[in-house]
Amino acid sequence: MIQSLETPTAIVLGATLILLAASIAVMATRPWPAWKALLNHPTPAGGLLRRSMPRLLVLMLILNLLIWMGERQGLYRASAAVALLSFGDCALAFLAFWRTAGVMDAEYRQRMRNASDLAEATSLLMAIGENASDPIFVTDTEGRLVFANPAMLRLMGLTREAALQHRASELFADAHGVDMIERDAALVMRDRASVSAEHTLRLPEGERTYLTSKSPWLDSEGRLRGVIGIGTDISERKAAENSLRAREANLEETIARRTEALRNMADHLETVREEEKRAIARELHDDMGAALTSLSMHLEGTYELFPDEPKWAERRAKIQSLLQSVVKTTRRIQTELRPTMLDLFGIKAAIHELADDFTASSGIACETSLPDEDITIGHKREIALYRMLQEMLNNVVKHAHATRVNIVLDVDEDRIALAVRDNGVGITPQQRDNASTYGLRGLHERAAFMGGTVRIAAGQNGGTTVAIELPLADNASRPIEAE
């Protein structure tokens, strides 16, 4: 055995085995992550050669072992074995290095193509950045500027060398604008999501407003590198918006003034009309009432002069009936012009009287639900509620075809609510929203003038509910719920 190891084949086999063992020993001196990094070396040759060498040694060891075993079996002489060893090792080395060279050439060509594509993309991005009219900038995670296109440099009024590696607080003098910029950048890096915001900056050329879109800058492994931003100058648009907003404010102010003037005029006209009605009602009560009373007294004395005949008795009855009709008509007109009960006893008594007259004239049952305590809501609100109640009851007579009406009055600390419910045919949305119905429009106008609201809705069991709410003071009101 010792002699067999002294043959050339055994010597070559031993040398190959020693080289393989040395390679394994060297690899064992480094941890596997370090060897993994070396095997994946970014250079075209380093990693490939490190992967090829152990494989070549293993193949040479196997080939040498086979030749040595053939020599031991006597298949050929030692001189032939040496030739086979030389030829086989050279062939394996040639094939291994030929394949390695081919792989290296392919990797090199791929890297050249990638470099060409990268150079073209970089050139395109640089051209876009250089010629873009909108400011483009890139900052790192510390907020330092690492890229700025010419538009961004012109905005700051600085050269590239003076601007790079500086924070926004060092580039802009406007502290408020800088705070907004840094806050948006921190939000982008925290959420790793794009953000769009308006920034107003005080620049050397004046105050300008920019709409800036910021996105996270991530590397190929997804690590955060900083923030990429693109700004658009919207100063002119903001100026136009501000001008339009100012015009709208002036228009609203003008409309408010004119509306207030119209409301004051309407209030004055309503006051004058009510005073005229009151004067006419007073004249009817004083003059016409006194005249009718005097006429009735004179007729009583005249009746005694009539002959005691049937035809004169019949005429006397007609005269009395006609006189009573004139008195009732006069009182009805007087009440419609100016309800005496409202002036003397307030809104509760006036509603009771109006409900009784409504039942007597229309034949529709009318129930009232009024507060037990006395109500003090002011003369204007009393007359407004009374007139609106008159309009609602007239609508019931004309359109509802109802047999029963409920009037509910409710008063709390800051509002008074009046609701009229009937069991009639109801109201359709088209009828409710019809602008040509002056009765409903009058209700809305009266309530709006007093700062109140009107709600018209179908009742739960049919019919219609009209609910009016007026504030007891000059404040905004909330609508009451109609059942």
C-alpha cells in the first residue's frame, strides 16, 4: 500500500485531495453569511470563480480516483496513467474555465445592457427634471436636500452647491411655511404614503402658494431613503379664488342688507295693514254698531204703529231677520278685520273663538289643546299666529274634505309652536311644493319673517299636519316634528 501511494497517480490524487481539504478548511474559517456574500459578489468574476473552484476540485478528485483505481486493477501501466491524469485534469480545467468565461461574458453583456438602460433612464429623468417648470426636490430622512431641479433652485434663489445638504429651515425664511413642509414630510415618512398639501411661502419675489405632492423615496429593498416632492405654483388660482370669495362675501352682504330692507318694508306694510284693519273694525264697531243699535231701537217703536194684521206681522219678522243678519255680518267682518278677543284677552281666547266660529260656519268638529297657564308672547307674534291659523283653517275648508280638526298650541322657554291636524284627504308632495299656492307661500313668508319655520307633512293616520314654530326671541329656531 505504501508503494502504491508512491506512484504518480497516487501523488496527483493526494495533491488534489490536499487542495480540496485546504479549500474546505479555508471556508470553515469564515461564517456562512460572509461566504454567501462573497459567492454573490457584485463583480462579474469574483463570485463566479469562487463557486467554480470547489466544483472543479471535486471533479478532478473523482477523475483522479477513477484513474488510480484503474491503475490498481492493472488496466494500464503507470506511464499511461500519468498521461490520462494530465489529459483529464487539463480537459476538466479547460471545460470549467471555458464555461466560466461564457457565463462571465453573458453576465458582462447583461450588465452592460443594464448600465445602458440605466444611463438612458437617468438621462431621461435628468432631462425631465432640468426642463420641468415645476419645482422638483428630494430630501433624505433627516430632511436635508439631496436633489433640486433648476426650477426649485430658482424658487429658492440659490445655486445647487449652496442648496444641497441643507434643511428647509436653512433654505426658507418663512417659519410658518417651513413648519408645514417639515410636518408633511414627517407624515409621508411615517405612513409611507403620498400627501398633497398647499404651502404659502414668502420668497424673495413675494408670497407664492404651491400645491405640493410628496411621496416616500424607497430603495430596491423597500428601505426608506427620504421624500420626493413636486410643487405646482397655484398663486394665480388662489388669487382668483380669493377675489371670487371676496365678491361672494360682498354679494352676500348686499343680499343680506336688501333682504333686511325688504323685511323691514314688509313689516311696516303688515303693521300699516293691521292698523288699517283695526281702524276699520273700530269704525264698524263704533259707527255701524251704534247706528244698527239705534235703528233697532227706532224700529221697536215703529212696530207698535203697525196695524194688527198678518201681512204687517210678516213684514215685521222680515225686518228683524234682515237687521239681525246685518248685525251678524258686521260682527263677522269686524272679527276678521281685527279679533276683539285677541286685543282684550290674548291668543288663547282668540283661538277658542276662532275654533267655535270655524265649527259653526263649516260644520267641521274642531278640538283645541292649549296651555293652562297664561301666554305672553308679544303683540306681533300673537297677530302673526292668529293670521296663520286663519289661513290654515281656510285651507282645511277648501281642500282637506275633513270632518275633524285638532289645534295644538305649545309654549316653552324660547319658542312657541302651533300645529293643525286634520283627517282629510291629505296633501301630495307636488301640492306642498307648488310655488303658485299663495296660501302656503304666505305661511312660509310670515314664519320666515318672524324667524320661524313651517312644516307640512302627511299625518300618520291620514290627513295633513301643518306645524309652525316661532322663536320667542330673535334667535334661530329648530323645526318641530309633525306627526
